[in-house]
Amino acid sequence: MTSTLAVERGLAPAAVVLRAVLAHGPLARDALAELTGISPAGVSRHCAGLAGLGLLTARPAAQPPDRRAGRPRTEVDIAADRHAVFGVHIAHHFATLAALDLRGRVLASERVPHPGGEPERILAGTAARLREFRRRHQRGRTAAGLGVASGGWVDPDTGVLVEHSSLGWYDVPAGPILAELSGLPTRVDGHARALASAEAMFGAARGCGSLAHLFVGNVVDAAIVSGGRLCRGPGSAAGTVAHLPLGAPGTRCSCGRSGCFEADAAEWAVTARAGRESIVEVVEAAGSGDPVALDVLLGRARTTGRAAALLFDVVNPEVLVVAEPGIASLPACLDAVRAEVSARSRGRVDAASRVLPTSFPGGDLLGVAAGAVQLDALYTDPHAFLG
Ligand SMILES: [Zn+2]
């Protein structure tokens, strides 16, 4: 089966081959030709080119026990140990630094607290920590660029964080600043879109032509992939679900209205409601049977479920992935989202199979988001990226 995602995106043949190996490898070249619809000669040529860039590697295939004659078969696989992609995720109180291999696996990550203040000062401090992080974790790999992700409204064409309300950042050129300070080719995107492409490349939505992704943290964002492409719209403003009227009607929002999704479901609001210091504490307490913590997280899951039902009705994605720590670790919270989708979606969605928790739970989520910004570029146009 050809990858729907690759075909619908109109990718160059080399990228189709590379994505097929990522999704289904290791693979023999004849299997790759069948999978991609590219001629065997074409597949061999692209594999050689991609091997030359250090992106693919060939190795002897495991031989079936009764196979005695013929040439030994080789399979191609992603050369996961040659390059490292670096990531910087910018959040409310801290930045996350990460190094990823080409399969999106986090090799190392580190959290850098920032006390607030001028964005330029925070970015300069983060870049200094990144230099030190690279010295410790690059370990002979070639640096294949820097991905930067954050919540809120991010414009990847200009690298500008247009609006991050909880940080109070408006029109901050984070991409150009970090590119100059790090010396690395740098790309920036919203973390909801980055996580949607990570799910499509390395996660549960591998091979899906359409998916929706909901990120519920201190900011609340959606990302939509349709026809294999991320929906961005003018200024990359698509996916702004923070102020949809899905929350409790009396909850005041920073936008001046009340009842907004983000005001109701933001991490700070949930943590305060549960009387805890952090969302990690809330999830741990709920997991240990604390009824207040569990009730707060179930409420957040139901609000998230209302947003998910709406996305199913409007966009009808094959799958919808939710990144929220309660839903990622407590079955009752996942059930609550699915129940809300089943009850509210008009499209008779089979929520059990189509609503999925994030493939990157725990501490890796933010680092994966940041690295995926750069990895998506690499897997979209490998020759332009490294050639
Ligand atoms: Zn609002």
C-alpha cells in the first residue's frame, strides 16, 4: 500500500522513498518499489542518493532458514545514528532543549527554567544553554538543524511568534534570533502543528492522510492535517481553538470574554482548581485515587472532548490525537474524551478507534514537538535540506 500521506502531499520521489522507509522500514528495494509505485531502477537511484546524504543505510536482510541460493538480500533503513536534530520548545516558565535522531527518538533533553522578562534576553539565555547542550550530547553526529516550537500563534514563514498570551510575547522574531545565536539552520512552528506532523511521521497516525491534533497545556491549540497537508491558512493562523466557547460559562478569559476553552482547560487553571503546585502533581494525585484531582482532570477531559467532537464534525479527520497529561496516563480521562465525542459528534464517530492519546507521553512531548519542526522539513525535501 502506498503511503496516502506521501502521495497526497505531492512529495518529490526521493522524499516518498525516505518517508516509506521511515514508516515501514527496514525494507528491501523491490518492496519499496511496490510500496511507492516508483520503478525499481528509480528506487535504487533514490536510495543511493539518500545514502550519499547519510540518511539511508543498507544492511543484509535476515535470510529465511530454507533460503540457500541466490544473492544475499539487502534492506534499506533510516541511518538513525549519523545525524542529530536539535529542538528548542518555548513554554510558559521554561524552555526544553532536545536532541533527536532521524526516527524522532529523543537522545537527550533538558529543561531550562526562565524567570520571565524580555523575550530577547530569554532567547539569548536559551541559545547559550543550547551551545553547552550540543557540546555534551551531539556525540559525533552531524547537526541537521534546529527546530523551534511553542504554543500560541506562530508564523513559520517568518519565524515570528505572533502571539503567546501566557508568556505575554507578541511579534517576537524567535526564529531569526535563534538561527543567528545558534548558527544552525532554524525552522519555527506552532507546537500543535509540530506534534501533528510528529504523529504522522513517527506516531500512531503514521500513514494517515488526515488527522487532527489537540494540545491542551497552558495554551490550547489544534492542528489539522487534511489531504496529507497541514492546514495553515493566511499567516498560519489555523487551529486557534483557544477561545471557542467550550468552557464553563462563568470562567473569565484574558481575551475579555468568558467561557473560553483555554480559560477553562489551561494548566494553571486546572492546577489551581485541584489545589496543587503542578499538573504532574494533579495527575499523580488522581492516579493515587484523590477524588478532587480526578474530578478536575475528568472535567478537563470533557471540555477537551467537546472540542474534539467539534473538530470531527467540521474536519472529519481519520484520527484525532490528544496531548494532555491526564488523558495520556489515566484510562478514565481517555474514556471521558471518547464518551464526549460519541455523545456530541453528529458524524457517528467510532471514538474508541479514532480518538487516541499522544504517542509521546511524559517528558519527551515538548522535545519531540521542537525537533519535529526540523525533521518534517528534512522528510519533505531531503536534498534541499542537506544537499
Ligand atoms: Zn478567550
